[in-house]
Amino acid sequence: MKATANAGSNIAFVKYWGVRRGERRGLVPLNPSVSMTLEKARTTTTVEFLPGLKQDVCKINNRPAPPDAVARVHRVMSRVRRLARLKAFARIESVNHFPTSAGIASSASGFAALALAAARAAGLTEDPKHLVPLTILGSGSACRSLYGGYVLWSPPGKGRAPSRVRQLAPEGHWPLVDLVAILSREQKRVPSEQGHLLARTSPLLEGRLQSLGKIVSKIRKAIRERDLSALGEWIEADALCMHAVMMTSRPSLLYWKPATLAVIEAVRDLRDRKGIPCYFTIDAGPNVHVITLPDQAAAVTRVLKRVEGVEEVLHCPTGRGPSIDEEPLF
């Protein structure tokens, strides 16, 4: 009863920020989101059910997982045990092949890999549709990492309907590159799980939610037509709107660093003065994701590396969905 899986992180073109209160079906976002799954920003996770354990034991990057991560892992594994009618606890080890908790959705790839590995180890179905409820117990964005390419996550309506996650287009439909400008490798002071709960304290939240119907439609159209100019316009607008909500919550959340603004200015300069198609988006962290075409990636990377405060630039093409690995971590 042991299995290993790997899954890619994802970058949200339309972010979700804020969750519904009083839900019993796991995390329920206030708005739909659209993402691109990333290659080369992946997590590998091994799960083994062992009868002698008295609780689930979890390591991340060869270290004991922090208490909040352990709690989320336990929620997922408890559901797996109920579905598989198992009593044994599990040993779980996970390795992120990119910086953890720095705005690159390490929880997305981590819980997508955990859900698939746990399902395989427990003998459950591995159909992504059935794994969605498991991933959401750990991380909302993880359900988007159950598919490759471009993915839409629609929150459930009223009643007991589940969240709906589906692939809008496979990874081969439109090869893009996400150049992640790493400005910090430190864990965030306020994790996303806490930040979501503060969203309702912002006076700007309702305005953002009302605008998202149009933005989602525009971004889906841009993906369908492979229109980078249109895509870029709307992903930048949504990222700035989301961070405005964060900055005006109580207490205020300011994830940016001075270098975050410097990267934004560099991207705008590349686009406006040099005609290079590249656009920024920023998750809940200081690091900046720059979306561009594969043949422009080298030129954009050279400029980003010269920005003061940029430690590294990760090159992440549009990625595949999760898969089972034959080589376990232990």
C-alpha cells in the first residue's frame, strides 16, 4: 500500500481570493479561477499506509512538516481512509522542486500529488473528477493541478453540488512560458489560508467579484484564440485587483517587496519600448510571474536577471497533468 505521484504547480490567470463561510464541503471560493499548469515546477510525493503508526507522519523537503501543513494533510488522509475503509495511518514524504510558500503555489502541486498518490496507495479511483474533493481539503488551487494545460475551476452553486473543475485546453494547444522572478525564498508571514479569511474585510472585494464575470470570459476567449495581447491585458488587471483587495483588508496584507515593483516596471518597459510581448501576474507572495512566448523567453530572462533583487528566474513552460512515479522517495 505504497505509491508515488508527481504534479505540477499552476499559475492562476484569474485568481480566487476569499472563501465562503460555514461550508461543510471543504473550501469553497468566492469566485471562479482560470490557470495554466506549469512544467518544471513540480512536487513529488510518496504515501505508504503502515499499520504500526499511531498518526500520519509527514515530511516536506526532508523536514517535519509545519503544524498547519500537517493539519491539512490529515484532513485529506482522513477522507481517503473513510473512502477506502482503512484504519492505518500513513507515512508521507513530499519534495518540492522549486521554492516553497513563496507565491508559486507549492500547496497546489503538493496536494494534487498527495491526492493521486494516496488514492493509488489506498486502491481508490484515480479519475481527476473524483480527486477534486480530496485536493480541496488541502488547498483550493490544487484541484486545478489535477489537469494539464489550461484549467477552469468553477465554485459550486447553492445546495450540495460539488466544485466543477475542467480542462479548457491541453498543454499542446498553446505553449506559453511562465518566467518566475524569484525575489524571496522565505515563507510568507501570512499564509494564503489565513489571507482568504480576511478578504471580506476589504471594501474593494465586492467590486472585484462583480468584474470577474467579464474577466473570466475575456481570458477564456484569449486562450481559445491564442491571443497573448488580450490574455496579458486581463491577467495584469486581475492580479492588481486581487492585491488591492489584500492591501485594503484589515489587517492589511502587503506581500510585495521593492523588487516586485521593479520587475513590473521592467516588464512594462520590455513591452512598451522594445515590443516584446510579456505580461506579469502575481500570486499571494512577492515573486512575479512573467508570461511570454517560448521564442521570447531568453530575451525576457536576461532583462529580469538584471533587476536588483531578483535572485533567480525559473523557466516554466505550459505543463502536463499529474502522473504516477515508479521511483519512491523512501
